[in-house]
Amino acid sequence: MVTSAARLSRSAPAPNWAGVGTCTLPETDLATPQPAPRRLPYHLLALTTAGHGTVEIDFSLHRCRPGTLLWIRPGQAVRFGIEPGLDATLVFWDRELLSAADVSGVPVDDLPGPHRWQLAGEDEDAVITEVAQLGVDCSRHTSGAVAAALLRHQLAVLLLRIALLGAGGDRRTATTSAESRTFARFRRDLEAGHPHSRRVEDYAARLGCSVRTLTRACLAVTGRTAKQVVDDRVALEARRLLACTNLSVAEIGRRLGFGEPTNFGRFFHREAGMSPGAFRAGTATAMPAQVADDVADIGARVPVQRLAAD
């Protein structure tokens, strides 16, 4: 049982002196009674080690059991369930810690990228071994260039192993290389550009392609048009800001490029099926303690408590 004093001493995890760190879920304040969504500025891997429960990532619920591996990326809205017995080992690191050469082929900068795996067999053994060794060395070493290089190397090996797990049902496996490259460039541009423009023409011009080419790439990868992908990203940012900040609805609208609060309200209602105020009130409620096996996805654009497939 966690005492009041211990609960007060807990805090969110943070990378250590070398830019990487490990701990267990109960050592943090990520899993507390009535948890609120929060955004972390760094990467977080969560490997479930005991119990069953749920974790909410960007307003989608994910079932967790021993062997479930989650990757929460910087800026995503996350909250852990409070189910008794749920435990996980956490690995977290600074966004800029690893260079592209360190983790070639790993989607570290793919912020909306794959985020859930159910490990089994040799894959599970390998990931558990890497996580355990990284935890040991994070505890043993507290300074030094060589030790910092060792921790970065161990993290890179762990991420390379995860990359070999594949991306599950990622649609990109069925697309052409040109379409995948176009979409990847578009999504990177959209991450920086969504507060400033929702016009597909602007993104196509920066990428040096036609709107038709960009839309074809988006449809091939996601099944959504380029305009829908843009609107999805803006709506997601709106949900994150409504759930994780105290900014007014008007200020959130301004940050996302809406000159008038009424325009933002209409956009949000169209995308989310409810007003910004109703969404914010809904995220303040406790997330469900359990998720029944027969709960289904209730729609790609309904923001709260959508259940991701196993």
C-alpha cells in the first residue's frame, strides 16, 4: 500500500543526467486516483510487467497485460488507468538524445507512429533483457562521458529491436515507395505547419507536388484525403490543449489559426461531435477501470475513450 508521504514524494519521470532514465510505474505520479491527461515533452516506453489495465494515448484506450509495450511520443496526451496490480517498467529519454545515425530505420521522429505491441516469445525475451540491462546501468552510473555513451547505445539497441517488431497493421506496407515518402514528408511538414494553415494547397506547394498527388498518397497510407488528414491533426491538437491545459477555448482557437472563437467551435463540433467545453468536461472524468472485451471502436473521429484494437 502506498502511504500519503510516499504519494506526495512521487513525481512524473524525467530523463536523468545522460538524457535517459528508467523507473517503475508506481514510483511516479502517472497512475494516481482520478488521473488527468498530460503531455510529456520526451519519449516514454511502458512495458507492462504485471496485472491488467488500460492506458489512454491521445484519447484512445489500449488494453494492457504482461508483455504489452507502449510507446508514448512527445506531446501526446496520456494517462494511465488505476487498476489494482497494474505495473510497468518505464523508459524515457530526451527527444534530441539520439541522432538519425544511431537509430537508422527507427520511427523516433514519427510522432504519430506505431505505439502498441504485444510481445511474445523471443521478441519479448529480447526486449525485457534490454530494458532490464538499461535499468541496471542507469542505477549504477551517475556521471561520465563513457557511461553516458553506454546508456545512449543501450537505448539505441532497444529501439532497434522494437523497430524489428514491425508496425502491426500499418497500411504503409501496401503503398508504393513514392507514396510513402510523400506522405512522410507531408506529415513532418504538418507537425510544424498545422497551427498556421489548414489549406492542402499550401502543403502541396511546399512539397513541390500537386494536390492530387498529395491526396493520392494520403489515401494510400491512411484511407483519408489530404484535407481530412490536416483537419484530423488540427482537431487532435485542439483535444490535447483542451484536456491538458487551462487555456481558454478562445485562446486555443487562436493558437490553431482560427480568427473567431465561433469558427473554432463549429470546426471542433464537426470533427469531435461535441462542443469544446463539453469535450473538456468529459476528459475531466475518471477513465474506466476496466474495458470489456466486446467494446468496439466507436468511430475514428469520436475523441473520448475510443478503444484501439489488440
